[in-house]
Amino acid sequence: MNVLIVHAHPEPQSFTAALRDQAIETFTAQGHQVQVSDLYAMNWNPVASADDFVSRENPDYLVYALEQRLGVKSQSIAADIQQELDKLLWADLLVLNFPIFWFSAPAMLKGWIDRVLVSGVCYGGKRFYDQGGLVGKKALVTVTLGGREHMFGDGAIHGPLQDMLRPILRGTLAYVGFEVLEPFVAWHVPYISDEARKDFLRSYRQRLAHLSDDQPLEFPRLAQFDEALYPLA
């Protein structure tokens, strides 16, 4: 299996980085091929702009998704995007590894999504969900956060964590065709003991070692909708 880990944390010694390293070690020990995109270390540019195209179909008005589609075909898309897209298409499993910032992902990771999940390759027209461009691949979201587990869920102070992750789990990964696995969550990380952190690493290692047993989350299938995308009765 080919594994791409996209890591987004500004501190190289963070526990999020320890989870990344645990994933590399576990997958490598299983004989899988692993590539890592460490976005902060790469000084990744998260800003989608006209600069992402060497040449454009319409130089007077930027329709970013359209220019992505044409840019891939004409090989005029920015080199940093093409390099990441090549890794993504190579991978059988994508792991997004990041801390929760303000009920969401870091801007660095959001910018990777904006620029790398290009129209015409990953999605386009009615090529989404089970018809998306990345059908056949799996995705795992691994997150750390400061809150305690009891603070998240139905009726909890912050509501369900799944609500915060919905734009990534459904609106991004499932949308482009991934089979999305249940996220791995390390709770209250800045405030727990070293032994508690080791427990999370052990749990993560065990989870990754048996990832093939995971059942993906359920998302819409196009067969459930008519041509105008109204739900079928």
C-alpha cells in the first residue's frame, strides 16, 4: 500500500508530530511505502491565486476551478501543486495529521486542500462522492486537541467533534471519492501526562496495524438521487 501523510503542525516536537512519526514507523514496518508532506517544514504556500498557473485560459478573470482543470491538461499548473498532486494520485491511503484550530483545521492544511484537490482530476461536474475522481482510495483524519473528551458530543458544551470535522470528512474527502475512515482523536494533549501520551501512541499504533478492518463512514451515493440531484423516493 502507498501511504501519503500530510502533516500540518508548526512545532516539530509536538505530539502531533509524534503521531506522524508513529504512523511512519507502523506503516513502514508493515511493508508499506510512505511519503510525508510536512507543510510547515516545506513552507507550503496555502494561498490559492492566479500565481498557481504559468498561463491561463482567461487572463482577465480568474475562475480558479476552471483554470485548475485546464492547467493540469496543459501542464501549466504551479510546480508545487503538481508535486503534491502526483503524491496524492500515487497514494492508496491519505492520512491528514493536524491539531484542531478554532473548531477547524490549520490554514496551512486548508490551503493544501484548496490548491491540490484540483478540479478535473479529483472532482468535477457530477464526479463527486462515490463517483469522485479519487474513488478507490482511503482517507484517515488524525487530530489532536486541547479539550477533554466529555466536552464533545450531543448535549456537550462544544457539540459533536464530527460537526467540526464535517467540512473535511464529508465536504472534502468523501466529496472527492475517498472511503473515509473514523477519525483518530487524541484528547486534551497539552495537559496530560507523558504516560497518557504514550497510551495514545499505543492506541494509534494498534489502530493503524489493523486499519484494513475498519469500515468506512457512510456518505451519499449518487444512485440515491435523480438527474437534478433531488432525493429519490
